[in-house]
Amino acid sequence: MEATTLPKSWNIDQTLDDLDQQGFAVIDHVYSYHYVYQLVKECISNLNCFREAAIQNGVVSNVRSDHILWIDENLHIAQHHINTLKQLSQLLNRHFYLGINDVEAHFACYNTGEFYALHRDNPQNKNGRIISTVYYLHEEWQESWGGELHLQDKKNVWHTIQPKPNRIAMFQSDLLHEVIQAKHQRLSITAWLRSDQNII
Ligand code: OGA
Ligand code: MN
């Protein structure tokens, strides 16, 4: 694996504590301005390749209306984010014995009016998703634009997380959450830290 170190600005002790106590954590000012600029550019220049997330194997569902693009090695700038998440996975494994050994990720674009209804990323432990992470990469976000992440923590308390630029929200994949309808284009990378493949 490429030697990536976690950004120095991250307060990792706080993150570990929040994950432990609440089942979720938020980190702000995640990457340098230079990196964010390149990542946004890579996302926007590929928007024409995004597909409706609600359609899987030809079957349409109405739980979500965003568009996504799965990240592979051809998306070079996004790879750095994936590598950072692999580093984070190792740290989480050391602290919580989670057995994470894979990261899967996609860009997501919510245009005006788009949403993702209440769901869990890993209901009843039926897939290998352990921790869900969402990194927000639009350049600006105003509270009146909606698009909040609404999340129930492990003590059943609800939280409203603004999709602020250069922020990562991470949470246990079994927790209930939703994305409120956006009133402005909302760009992100959702990535899951998984425990079911032998890649790392
Ligand atoms: C998801 C998801 C939350 C967000 O992609 O599964 O719940 O804030 N995303 O984008
Ligand atoms: Mn989700």
C-alpha cells in the first residue's frame, strides 16, 4: 500500500473517542486547499459519467435520487483520499479490532430536489460495511440549501450534520440516516470501510 499519512490537522484522539461514545465523528478542514481544488476538478470533469444511483441491475428504487460514479484507479486524485481512508482503517483496526480490509467509494452528486431517504448502509450486518464515511467537496454550502445528513447515533439521539466543504462525517454503517433534499448541487465522496475482502 502507498505510504500515506493521515493529515496533521486531524484530531484523531477526538475522532476515536466520538466513534466510541456516539458511533459517529466529524472532522473539518480535512485536506489542503491545493488537494481540494484538484479533487473538485476531477469530480466535476467526470459529472457526465455519473449514473442514477437508484437503478441497480436495471431495477429502479425510489429511496434515493442522486447520481454516482464508482471510484477506480483511473480517478487518480481521488486515490489519495482512498489511501488516506486505508490509513484511517488501520488505526481503527488497532483501536477497535474492526478487521477492516477494504475501502469502496463513489462520488455522489445531488442536484436540486434530490435526496436519500432513511436507510442503513449495512442493515442486519448483511454486507461487509463497518464504517461509512462521507467527504463533502462542493466549494460552498449554506444552511438554507438543505442537504443535511440526519443521523441517529448509537444511543438513539438524532443529529443534523451540515455538508460543509472539506468535512468528513463518519459513522457506524448500521446506524439509521438520511440525506435531506438538497436545494443546490451537493458533491461528495461516500466511502465504506469494509471487512470482507483480502486487499490490504
Ligand atoms: C450514502 C449516504 C450521506 C451523505 O451515500 O449512503 O448516506 O451525507 N450519504 O451524503
Ligand atoms: Mn447511507
